[in-house]
Amino acid sequence: MILQTQSAVDNLLPFPIALGFVAALGALIGSFLNVVIHRLPREESIVFPNSRCPSCGTAIRPYDNIPVISYALLRGRCRSCRTPISARYPAVELLVAALFALVFWHDRLTLALPFDLVFVAAIAALIFIDAEHMILPDVITLPGIGFALAARALVPNLYGLGFLSDGLLLGTPDWTVSLAGALLGALVGGGSLWLMGFLWERLRGVEAMGLGDVKMMFMIGAYLGWAHTVLVIFLAVVVGSLVGVTLMLRRGERDMQMLLPFGIFLGTGAIISLLAGHALIGWYVGRFTP
Ligand SMILES: [Zn+2]
């Protein structure tokens, strides 16, 4: 969705400056996500107390808490005790900055931009928490489902209205079509994940998929709609299988039940689908239509 006043907006704020601003915002959000990733699974408050050095307990001063820059200036060590700080912190900040820049590149200054930034930030948090703690917290996925439905109702053309607008709901207001599309996407996303877990459990007698993955896919499905969601699951299964097989070959493990945090692959698939879904789906469909 491109605003008709696009050129006017671009003249107001040159693209490189706006891009830098959004990337800096991403670094700040990344810094906040570092706190969320660390504290949320431990059920600590994400607001109080202020961050402290995990080694000496000294409170981190505001000027030592600037994303990426402070880490570089302090050469990766605590100012008081010189204990090395994990490189994960600036890495998360840089990654979220890059993601925000990509989303801005994709969306420009449109109504979709703030919604996509929130979506990407929530997905990034889920990926990192799943990687470290093997959980996908309800406090992110459940409000995430609500956010996705609200976004689709508020911005009806977020991902195109799809086939529902062609016939099924002809003549109804855009927001109902969009919301119906979101519900269908949630059903496709959460439903297929639930079904995969259910069948696996029946066949193998072990729990394969946590309900966290199902809730995460309700959120992704509602936000992206069913077509993009099919792509998300396809990407997640392909990449997840490749990584899983690689790990098994490397470690020489024959245990097929080794648990991989699947949320990492679902989240990565969701971000790829958000940024390149239209192009990928268009290319795929184009191969079968002369
Ligand atoms: Zn310290």
C-alpha cells in the first residue's frame, strides 16, 4: 500500500535520513528487547529495577546504555569491574536496527509501517526467547493475536484483501473483509500447526509441538493472512529440517526426537514472508500460469 502523497512525504524527509532514524529506533527497541529476553521468562519486571552489571551489580549509567555505541566505546567490558559483556546485546540491537531499516525500505512512510514495526519487534522477541529458553510466552503471543486482529480491522488493505473480496463477501465494508481474512489466516496458521502436533503425537506417542507454537501461528496467521501464512510454514519446515538434519549429522545423533525450538524458524519465516512474501508468492504462482 503506497500513499498517494509519497513523493511529498519523501521531499519532507529525505529517504536516507528517515531510514537512519528508523534504524536508530530499531536499535533502541533492540536494547529494550535485550531486557525483555532476559527478564520475561524469569518473571521479573521489565521496568524495574534498572539494568545492572550481572557480575559486580553496579547500576548501568544512562550514558553507558546507548545501543551498540556504548558497547563499542567500553570495548565490550563493564566500566567498573571490566568483566566482558556478552556480544549478544549489541548483536540483538544491530539485528533489530537492520530489521527496522528493511521494514521501512519495504513500507516507506505508510500506514502499514508502525504496525509492521510492532509485528517485527514482537516476532524478534519470540525468536530470541525461544532460542534461549525454549518457550514462547503467552504475554507476547496472546496480546499479539489481539494486535494482529486489530491491525487488520484498522488497516483493511494491509496485505491486500485477497480472494474473499472477489466474491464471497462482495459489497461488505473493507474492514469486515479484512477481519475475515485475518481469522482465516489465524485458522490456517494455528490450525495446521495444531494438526501437525496432534498427528505427530498420535503416530510417535510424544509431544512434538508446544501450544506456544500454535499460539504464535494464530498471531502470524491473523496478521499476514492465509497465503503468506502457508509460505511461513513452508519456509519454517524447510529451514527447520535442513538445520535439524545438519545438527544430527554433525553430532552423529540418530535421535529423531531431538527438540528444536521451532519458533525460531516460524519467526524467521514470518519476517521473510512479510518483506518478500508478495514477490515469492507471485513468482511461484507465475510458474503455473502462462
Ligand atoms: Zn561490572
